[in-house]
Amino acid sequence: MRSPTILVRGIARTAFAVLCATLLAACHASSADTALLGRCLTGSFSSQQQAAADPEFRDIRLHIVPIWTHRPDGPWLYVEQAAAEALDKPYRQRVYRLSQTGNDTFRSDVYLLPEPALGFAGAFAAPEPLASLSPAQLILKDGCAVFLSYNPRTRAFEGGTRGQGCESNLRGAAYATSQVSVFEDRLISWDRGFDRDGKQVWGAVKGGYIFTKLDQDPR
């Protein structure tokens, strides 16, 4: 006869499996809302497989977690991105605010953290990430919003920034663009910077980074 401890562990594993299956099934919906988009974005991701197959891509780790879940004007998400060899020094930290703009169309506004942003490194692992902050303390990256449409055929949210309004001064750039596809098990992100003549000065050349979802809950 199994011990009570083994039975409890078995029940816990079953409950966790059911939860994961429910979350994945939700991303298969024929229509979408911001809650679904938020669930599909949430998780720990890695580009390790892509980097191993193609040296032009780096091994990057990406963590996205819900924040301020009590607020009615969300979902809000904290995003942290770092090279695999420098996980304690993320090179990108953002907050996204999701909103629905129409039937299966969405907008993700992008915000910067107050400086020093590195003081919030690792916040994705906290029980309540960025609990000490409020939206009023964030800095909106005007012109950098990402517009997405849900495609029931591919079961993905697809889209990107619009025009040249997302300013960037990184490596001589004048503006940046982002193209994004969000699937149930991966996220493809192609971020690029261009100078005033439209010449690409940073970002991947071949295509977007493919981030495989490793875990639904990074905490």
C-alpha cells in the first residue's frame, strides 16, 4: 500500500499536469482576448536550440511574468532578457501593458523601469514581481507599441511595431522595429535598429530569435 506522502505527491503532480494542459489548450482557442495573450506570453524561454544550430544567434534567456494582477487596467507583464552567460545582468527590462483594440486585435504598450533598472534584475522570480512599483513610476516608450492580431489558422498572435516612431540611439540607430509571433510553446521576436538612411545597424539579420518555452511559471 502506498504511503500518504507518495499519494499526496502523485495528486500534486496530476494537478500540475492538468493545469499545464489547461493553459496550453487555452492557447488553441478560435478567438482570443488579452487574458489568453497574457497566458501565452507568460513563461521562461530560451533560444539555446537556435543558437546551437546557427552561430549567428546567441543563447538568450527570456522571462515574462504577470504583475499587478489586482489592477483592472491590465494585464501587465514584467519582461527580463539576458544572455545565458550573464543572467544576473539583463540587457533588456521592460513592462508590457496589454489591451484589446478590436475583434482578435491587440496592443502591447512598452514601458521602461525607473533607473537604475538593474536594481530590479531577477524580479521575475519574486512571489509578487515589482510590487514596490506602480504604473506612474514607469516611462512609456512612445511609438514602440506592438500591434498583434490573433490568427486562428496558425494559433498565434502575430504583428509588430508600426512605422519609424520607436526611437533608438543604440549603435548609431535612429529608430527600432519589432516583429513578434506568439505561439503556445514558443515566441519569435525580431528586433532591429536602423539609422536615418534605413540601414540596419543592430539586431539579427537572418530573422527573428526563436524562444522555446521551458516553463509556464518562471517562479
